[in-house]
Amino acid sequence: MLDVIFGGRHIVFESPLSLEEATTRLEREITPPTVRSEWRRPMERRMFEKRPQSFIGTFADDRFHVVRLTRGRSSIRPWVDGTLSRSTRGCRVAVQLKMPTVALVAWTPFILLGVAAIFFVGGVFALWGLLVILAPGFVSNMEAQKAERLLANLFQSEPSRSSKERVPA
């Protein structure tokens, strides 16, 4: 559950689709980021737009760097970095799901507050402290699972977590 926060979750899709078909499908599902000036507009205009695509980000040279588009106010979503390559039975997609550094920095005060409640205050506050510490892990895991499901449907393959290979930088 905490692998998305600490180091990233590494998954591999062994897709029956050809590399060309997987590339076409992925290109259809990624909307490019808008011009630089539009990124300065309010959050509702850039990350929560009603677009038909599932992801926003970049895709070039069989590598992609995307984040899941939401149709609501989901706060923090993991980045999805991946590569596509040919395999004997179709294509292989190596993906890493990781939380943005900004999210980790934003969660740090809450986690420290939770630790302080557990060790220094105790009692009922210890339960609240534990909840505060575990909440980022639950949220990041739920968002990572949503991204995994979208990718599994896109590549018509179930993810395999057994591989710990890193996505090349």
C-alpha cells in the first residue's frame, strides 16, 4: 500500500496488442498539457476539465509521463511513468506509479502531527494520530488502483507486480 509513496509501484503489462495498436490506443487516451500560460489558471480549468481522454501528459519515443484526469475533485493522484516495447506475444508496458514530491511534502506536517498525537498525547488522540498517518497511504493506494484499472483496460492485460525493474529515465 505504501509502495506508491515510498519509491513508486512498479508494474508490468504483457499485452496481446501489437506495439503499434498499443501506441495508438495510448495516444488517443492522453491529452497533451495546454500552453504554459494556461497552467497558471485555476486548478478547475486544467486538471478537472471534462475531456474524453483518461490521462493528461506527454507521450514520445515509446515513453509516457501522465497523470489521470478526474471528473471531480480528487486531490492527489500518482504520476504514471512508463515505456512500451515489443515482446514475443504483443507488447510489454513497464509502468511506475509514484506520488508527486509536492504531495509528499504537503503530507509531512500531518504525519508529524499524527506521530506526536500517538507518542506524546496518547488516549483517544492516539487513534486519531494513527488515522492521520495512514490516510495518505489509503488515498494514494486508491488512486493508484484507479490508474491501474484504466491502463489494464487500455492494454487488455492484467498488471504483474512481480517485476521490480525500473522505468528508464
